[in-house]
Amino acid sequence: MFRFDQLIRRDMIIRDVKQRHPETIPVFEEFHFRPSCDDCDIETVARKSGLNTPDVVAALNQAAFPSKKDSENASNKQTSA
């Protein structure tokens, strides 16, 4: 069962998120988060980069916890390839 306290939050340290959820690394790269910022929290880096923090957090959670529908679509693509 999914627990909401497992979700990625804006106050989390980037390095911790990357370690717990390696599937988020491409999202951080897409938003141009530099490795030198890994010891900062998500919100600070997003704001300094001019990004909308809720959008960044939503994208990270989507990568870490894909919806059942997204998971089914991904598995269907793999079996048809």
C-alpha cells in the first residue's frame, strides 16, 4: 500500500532524494540542477533557478512513484517492442 509520507517534498535534500529514488536523476538533469547543489533542498535550488517548485516536486514524484496507469503503459510498450 502506498504511503503519502514517502512522497518527495520541497524541503528534502537533493542528494537524499537521488539516493532513495535514482529514477529521479534524469528529472533533476532535465531541470538543470547541478551536482554542486546536491546538498541543498529542492525548493531553494528551484527558486534560485527560476522554476516553479510545485512543478519540480510533481515531476520528481511522478518519476519516483509512477501511477499504475503509467506503469501499465510502460510495460505495454516494452512487450510490443
